[in-house]
Amino acid sequence: MKYIELLAPAKDLATACAAIDCGADAVYMGGPRLGARAAATNSLDDIRQAARYAHLYGARLYMTLNTIVYDHEIDEARTIAQQAIDAGVDALIIQDPAYLRMGLVGAELHASTQMYNATPEGVAFWGKAGVSRIVLERGLTKEQMAAICAATNAEIEVFIHGAICVGGSGRCYMSRSLSHRSGNRGECSQPCRQPYDLIDGHGKVVRRGAHLLSVKDMDMSAHIGELIDMGVTSMKIEGRLKDEAYVRNITAHYRRLIDRAIAERQGVARSSVGRSQIDFTPSPAKSFTRSGGDYVYGGKHGGLASFDTPKATGEPVGRVKRVGPRWIELDRKVEFAPGDGLCWMAGGVLCGTNVNSVDNASGRIVPNKMDQLTVGTPIFRNFDKRFADTLRSSHTRRTLDAVLHLAASTEQLTLTAHDTSGNSCTASAEGPFDVANNPDAALGAMRTNLAKSGGSVFTVQSVEIECVGGEVPFVPMGTINSLRRSVLEELAELRKGLQPPKRIATEQPDVRYPMSRIGGDHNVVNRLAREFYISHGVERIDEGYDLAPSLDGVEVMRTPYCIRREMGQCLLRGSKLAEPLTLRHGSDEFRLRFDCKACMMYVVK
């Protein structure tokens, strides 16, 4: 059986529990420090609670330690990692190979996308070097992903939804080249979302103040079955800084798609148990989104960027058909509500407002502001109040199946609860109890009350009652209810304490790294990482770029996204833009270099 995992993000304990409730098979979240989202940290106590809640459903909890570690932080990193493992974390997501040299006990390690896992050779190496799972770079085509899956026996994890890092993960130093804030230290300043002037080789400004590196978000909804068939184990939602409503909506959406894909295939199952009872209809367009597509999965093409704005515009709802003194009408019939958020582009600027009132019968909308709203303007809804209210008031819960067996006599009651995973708990109540005058009514009352799950996480599928000695006791229903609550609570606590089996990989000492020399882009900044690479055949190791005083002249970004292609100026199709091309933001300049054979763009400080 092949098990497929839906992996959801969580910025805190509440969001982690919400993700599990909505159907996540695993959750990843930051610990106290050293995660790639410095603004999304959690105490070890919250990590412990999140792990216990995940384990209740056979789900897993991963903690991110996916930044590079300096020499003076090695002891702290080792302590945090071991404490997380001891707290019940199922795996650590790492960027720095130093963790493979820390002597961690019981550690399942996953190679973060921050390790720029983009080639079959590299992924095959990490699968033999002590990591159990490799998280792939987002900028890969379907063919590249398939080749990687075929090259290793390690588990493969891919992103299926959320923001795209336009630069290769862990190989982007654009933020670090402008300040002390480094993406490899969880503090990226997101310079890719800033506006730039594009200047050609003659010094002419080709495009002014455009968000030339701001790519749209990812939405792989149409490719779930393909990923399963390819060999992908885990499907990951981006967003450890997103709010709980986003996580609930997107997790519920992909839960439905993955369940559908699993049902259409033999030998495939989800990796956790339980049923999520969701009382809302998930819709990705109603959560934070910069539109969306499959990025370069289906091949490298134009239309990947959003030059006008890096912000989330939401779902398109039509164009302005008529403009009144204080109202507008759209060319499409859409139900609006007071409090909805609308946005539109005007004069190269994203404008926004909320809806004051609406007459859905006539289609007239009264916005709070009407800045430069003219006939023909495309309108987007970036906040759907009704949907947000539905999410806020929903009572999503996840339930587990249980079977109850009651052994009843006039002397004692013994109730045993079994779950579908083979776990069981027993609770007893001492008599004596009177013999029931109406045995059938007494049995019916006991069966009815035992079938109630109350406020527990269990759904009682069946009740068996065995009358020991042949007589049916008359038992107060308060005693029956107390027994049921006690045994189901005990079974839930038992499940929370059961950790899913870990898949700890063994490092093969004789496996050689694919390169004999590695540059500063490999982020080696501590002695343990250096020792690791040397032990695997690397002969020369340059100091990691994060230790460099200046990155002038350094390639600070590599990306399959191409500004030329986006502008219809591909070099292979007769571009008229004179080389070299430069990006300028204030006093900062970046030179663009194009490798047409590999179809890659490089940004040099």
C-alpha cells in the first residue's frame, strides 16, 4: 500500500489543530528558533500539544529547522532538535547538513526545499545520506519531477499551493545582498516583490516601476492524480504565515481532491485516519491568492508574473458596465454583501475599498470609495464577507470510528472500546445491579446511550452487549453514560500518546556527493557541514555567501522564470532588447544573465 499525505502549514497551535480537523495528514510548524519563517515561532510546549493532537488521528507533526546554522549556534541547534524529538515531533525539516552530524537520537530528517533539491543526482545523494524525505524545488517541470522520483527510493514531497519563491530555494541571496536580512536565516525582505526599472544595454528604461520579479501563486489542483502516479508521497501547502481561515479553506479543498484521486486508484491510501465533517464549501479563490497556476510544471511559458502588483487581488468578479454618482454595476451577475472587499487597477496602482451597500436585484453596488472607477475596469473581490463569516462560524470536527462491547451482569459492568487501528481501552463499574423487569427495554436503553458519542472525537459504529450469567441488569443511564465517556476519553488519550512509526534513514558513508567542489551557494557556514561534505568526497568548499561582507558581482538568484519570455522578448525568438539588461530599484542594480540552453535566468548584484 502506498500512503499519500496532505501536509498543511501552521503558524501556531490553534492553526495546527484546525488543519488536522480539516483533513491534513500532517502539519509543519516552526519551533522556538532556526526556522525559515522567523515570524512564525512556537514554544516546545505548543509543539508537544500539536504533536499529541495530530497523533490522535494518526497524523504527523513536523518542525522546521530549515535555516543555516553558524558555528556558535551548533549546541543550541542540537538542543532544540533533540528536545523537539523528545516532545513527539515526527520529523525535522532541515536545510543545514550539520544536523546529520549532531548525533540526534530518534531523528527522522527531511531535506527542506531550501537545499535546492532540483536534480536526480542531488536527490539520489540525499536519499542515501541520512534523510528520509526530500522536498523538491518549486521551479521544476513535470518531466524533471518524474526523473527525480525515478532516481530515489526516498519519499518525495512537493508544494501544491501557495506563494512561489521566484529564486531557487536556498540559492537566493537577493535579500542578503541588500541588507543583513537573509532568506537562509528566515528573514527574507522579499525584494522580489519590489518595483524595478528595466534598463537595456543602451541605458534606455524599457519598463518603469514594474514588479518584474513578482510571480503568481501556485495552484496544482488539476494535477493531484499525476503527482500520485509519478511517485510523490507528500503534497504540501505553503503558508506558515497565513491565518487560520486560509489554512482551513485550502486544506479542506485539497482533502477533497486527494480523496477523489485515491478513490480512483488501486493500492493507494491516505496516511492518517478519521473523517472531517466540514460545514462549508472550500474555495481557494476566496483565500489569499495572487491568481494561480501550475508555475512551470507544465512547461516554461509566459504569464507567470504579476507586473502590476505583488498583492493578492482575489477572485475576478467582472468589469464595470455602468457608473453612477455613488454606485457601479458589473457586466456579470455576482452576489455581493456589505463588507465585501473590492480592488482594481487604476493608473498603475492597486486601489481598494469595501462595499457599503448592495442591491443584488438591480446589480448596483455602492462602494465606500470610487477612485478612478470607469466603465470597462476589471474588478476583483479580495474579501468575501459571507464566506469569511461562514468559515468563522463553522463547526468543523474530525471523528474516529469506534466499536463498543459491554459485558454486563448484576455484579459488574465492563465496557471496552475498540478503534479501527486495533487500539482498545476498558472501563468498569461495580454493582450490585437489580435484575431488569423488562429486559428488552433495558437492553435498548443501554444500547441507545452507548451509541451516543457525546462530545468525544469518536463516532460509535456499533454496540455489542453480552449479558454474563444470562440475566439483564437494570443499570441507571447515568452509570452507562459515565462508562462511555470514561472509556472514550481513555482511548483518545491512548491515541495521542501513540507516535506513528518513524522512517529514520541510515547514512551510507561511501556515497559521494555529485560535485567535488562546491561554491558559496551551498551555504556551508559551520564546521559540521564542512565535515559532512568532506566525508562524502568533496575536495574544495567555498565559504557560504551568508558570511561574505559583500555580494557585489555574485549571482544572487537563479530562476526558471524569465523576464524576457514574460515580455515576449525571448532571445530564441528574435528579441529586440539590447543586452545587457539591468534591474534598478533606487540605488540598487542587478544585472540579468540568460542561459537559453537551460532556459534559466540569473540575477547578479
